[in-house]
Amino acid sequence: MNRDLIYLVLIFCLLVVPRALQRFRIPAPVTSLVAGIVAVFVFGEETHDPVLALLSTIGISSLFLFAGLEVDPGALKRRWKPLLTHLAVRALSLFALGWLAWRFLDLGWQASGLLALALLTPSTGFILDTLERLGLDDEEAFWVTNKAIAGEIVALAALFVMLQAGDMQQLALSSAAMLALVIGVPLLFIALGRWVVPHAKGSEFSLLVMVGLVAAYVTYKLGVYYLVGAFIVGVIARLLHERMPKLASEENLHALRLFATFFVPIYFFSAGTHVPPSALGPKALAIGLVLTVVLLPLRIGIVWLQRRVMFGESSGSSMRVALALTPTLVFTLVLAGILYSRFGLPESWLGALVIYTVLNTMLPSLLLRTPIDLSPNAPGAEHPEDEVPDSPAVAPVEAGQPATADRRGA
């Protein structure tokens, strides 16, 4: 079959089939990941295509660029005490799990720390993309968003240090390069805003994406993967909102979300093709199930207890927030690949991490979302996004399409 036609069929299937299966409460990224695993079983090394690699890089970069744009410094500052407590508990959990991995799995301290990050760090980009379909109220959505963002900021900082800490000279050079990136990106945005945007109306989105991709490539060359640079650009663009309001406007945020929707399925498919068939044996299944049975209740219980003790919330509301924070999909896949390729993680553990992240990613969709009613006017509909509004001034939201409501004001 012609290669161009293969690309076309593959992209069509990745954009349509996973979205269609969401009606059965199967998250679209999980479907794409499983499709990649199946493809490598059938076609082997032929699935490692440079075009797919490029498209998957755009996907992961755009996802973390979107997550960075969702950072609201004002909201983090207003609620800093409970968020700081949440981060302190998370840091203690990471240290404890990292120590256990170092003590009992015969891993170096860097690999142990990365394994702890892979197992405990919520996937902010994925959580934000699915949040509106989980039926949370505004307060619950606010806390899920900001807890996930705060946790990801800390996790990215820890990832940077852990990957570079084996060579202190390299760490110093990488830190200097990262500082230059943090200083240079806002200067670049200001320069583009002064000399390019006035002569190219509507170019803010394309400039935002390109700067994000360049920064992602820079951090990849520094050895800390694409997601760090893309996230930093998103945060900086949000901080420049007053000076360049169109850069991080709601229109750009919505456009970036749609842009990521096209490329992210290719990233998950590509990630699946890099899981060796030999990594998904009985041993991997056993380890993955043990990790899920042990860690998932602990993670949910810790967040649930925080909400109950600190805010006096009802058990149900605390449980919904805890469940919404369980998916670790992107972070687990990224760190599993790094651990396998750079730190010699056994194949069985690579497969176990994939099984673990698939199970914890499916949990919120299975427990928080009610089945989709294909008749949107049916009485008793429980989710507003599945209903046709009474007012003709508000356009109905099609099934499977992200809502555009502004969660920042929650």
C-alpha cells in the first residue's frame, strides 16, 4: 500500500475510532496507546516511522504548552496554603516511594526517584482535557486543576534535577541554559509582539506554537525531554497576558486545545509502538496489577483525607477530587521510556508501568461519568454538555467535543 495512503488511514483511524469508543467510557488516549501496542505486535519495527515521531513530538509539546497556559498565578497565590500542604504531602510520598524503590528494587537513586515520579505524578494535560466530562462542580474542578498544575510544576523541576544530577558540571551548564531560556522566551515574545504581530494580524497562535516547539527541542537537547520547554513557554505566555493579551487569550487557548486534539493521539500511538512485545508478559501483568492495587487506593485515600480534614468537604466531593487526580498517563509513559532507555529498567517493569497507567487513567471515566444519552433532549440528562440548551443564543456542544467554558474563574 502507498505510504501516503497508510498515513492518511492511520490518522483518520486515530482521530475517529478513539473518540467513538469514548461512549463506552474508554479514554481516547488509552485507545490510541493500545492501538500502538497492537501495531508493534503485528508490524514490528516498521512502526518506528520518522514522520510519526515528528508528529508525536508536536503532540506532546502542544499538550504541555496547553497545560502551561492553564497556570493561573493569581489562583495559586490566593490558595497557596492548602496547595503548599498538598505539595508537602506529595513530596513526602515521592521520597518514601523513591526510597522503597532504591532499597528493594536494586535501582540507583536517580532511577528510583524517576520511578516514584512516574507512579505518583498526575498527568495535568490529560486531566485538563477530560475535566469537563467528569461532572465535577466549579469548586471541585478548581481544586483538581490547581492541584494538578502545582504538582506538575514540582514534578518537572524534580525531573530536571534528577536527570542531570549524575554529572554536576552538566547540571550547572543545563541550569544556566534553562535560566537563559526562561529569560530569553519573554524577550522573544515581546520582540515578536513589536515587530511581527502588528504586520501579521492573527499570528499570535502560530507564533506561540512555534516558540513552544523550539523551547521543547532546546530542553530535549539538554536531556530533560520536550515537555519541560513547552510547559515553560505556556507559563511565560500566561504571565505576559497583560502586556500581550492576545497571546494567552481564550481564543488561543481554545485553538491550542483543538490543535493538540489532532496531534496528541499520534503521540500516544507512537508511545505504544515503543513498548516491546516481550515487555507485556505475565510478570509485567502481575507487577502492574500489584502497583495498581497497592498505590491507587493510597493515592486516592491521601487526597480524600486532605480534603476532609482541611476543608471539611463531604465524602462524595472529596472522593470526586481524588479520583479526578488519579490519571498519570503522560508522565508515566514519558518516564517509563526514559527509565528503559537510559537507566536499564527491566522490560517487565516497563510493561508493568504501561498496565498501571492504563488502569489508573480509565478509573475516573468509569466511576465519574454516566453513560452518554444519544437523545440530548431526553428528560433526566445528568450532564449539561449532553443537552441541547433552551436558548438559541448558545450553540449545542457536540458529543466528544471539548466545551469552551472558562475554568479559570472557578
